[in-house]
Amino acid sequence: DIKAAVLNFIDDSMCTNDGSSFTSRCTGCHVTRWEEDEFSRGAYAGFKLGTLERHAAALATPEWDGRLIFAGDAIIAEYEGSVHGALLSGKDAASKLLEKLYEASSS
């Protein structure tokens, strides 16, 4: 079972101060098998060699007078290729959108 193998790996890799099982504190776990996903088919994207932080910043710049806002793992260079980066950029894009909507309703 892949889930059990992942949890065993986590227990073997992570240590706790009191010697207890790390996964015993886990409230939930979901293992994603990207290679079995019909849409991604195991695909992965990442920055190519030579990509700079300014390239990610350029991706994050809204277009069409702020009406087109981008989000995704490539927007925040520090967290490129991660769910965390996608989540943070999504929150940032939502803030930009709300700001744009507020401006439109104020004028």
C-alpha cells in the first residue's frame, strides 16, 4: 500500500523531541499519484537553467490594465514548482482582483 509506505518513510525521516511517531500526530493524509492522473499524466513543470526571479515577477504582472491576473507555482520564484507557491500566488491574485473590483466600484 503506497499510503502506508509514505507514512513509514515520513516516520523514518522525521524525528520528534519525545521519540513518538510523527505520523501519529497526523490528522489526515492523501497521497497523489500524478502518473495515474488522466490530465497530468505525471507531467511536471519547472524553471529552466538561467531563469531569474525577475522572470517570475514578470509573470506575476497583471495585463490588460489589471483585468488579467496570473497565478500559479511559477509566479513566486522562492516556491516555484510547489503547491505552496501556487496557493500563495492564488491568494495574491485574489487580493489584486478585489483591489481592481474596488477601484471599479469607486469610480
